Amino acid sequence: MNFHTITTYNYPKVAQIYQAGIDSENATFEVNVPTYQEWDQKHLPFGRIALFDMSKMVGWASLSRVSEREVYNGVAEVSIYIAPNQQRKGIGTLLLQKLIEESESNGIWTLQCGIMRENKASIELHKKCGFREIGYREKIAELHGVWRDNILMERRSKKIGRSF
């Protein structure tokens, strides 16, 4: 398995996996895959990781800013998507561990995410990689006529930032 940076060249494979996440109705409230340009504008220039098994992309992960305010420059939101036929094979753990490593190398002290309550596998993956539940947003958004909760999770770096 090899890690690569997500670029315009391999984005069509990212988009395929993203679409599978949309189709699952448990990975995101988005209903359309963004263009590469839209995706590129929303994500940090680092922490854009695709994992390949030979020439096949098996999953990807990325980081986004949580705020434009300078004080939050060390806080990022995690996105992680695994190809449906690659789930429960350790791909998510490899990606999330690599994303944590890259985030810390770039001064990120807090990673956060919101995961649909029904997405138990993602919640467990994040816990396994040092995230903790900090709360939830009840019926935060509607997807196909159903109001869904989001479990809020975060991970504080032990290497970057002040002692908390």
C-alpha cells in the first residue's frame, strides 16, 4: 500500500469513493460530489491523503479549516472515506494515523469531526485513533427527509500546542 497526495489527476478516484459515501447515506449530508476546484478550495494544502493498493485507490482522507479566524489555525476538521469493498480491512486506521502525523507536522493541535450517529464503524475508528466523543448535535441536518444527529469528536495532540 502506498500513500499519495490528492491532486486533480487522481481526484476522479476520490470522487468515486466520495459518491459511494454519499450513496450510503451515513457518511455525509452532501448529496453531490464537488468538482476538484470546489474540493480544493475547501481543504488545507496539506493532509490530502489517498491510499493505493497497487493502482487502485482504496480510501482517502483530508483536512479542512474550521474557521478563518487566526486563533483556530491549529484546529482542523477530518474527512475520511473508504471504498465500500475495502471497509473493515484496516484502511481507515492507516489513513487516520497518517493524517494525524501530517496534521502534527503542520502545527495542528486539535482534530475534530462530526459523524452521523448511525455510522458506528467511523465512530469506533476515530476512538481507536485517539479521538473522544465531546457531545452531539441533535437533528442538526436533514437528509432525504430524515433529521439526523451528529456525534462530535476531537483529538488533541500530545506533541503540538500547549499542555491542556
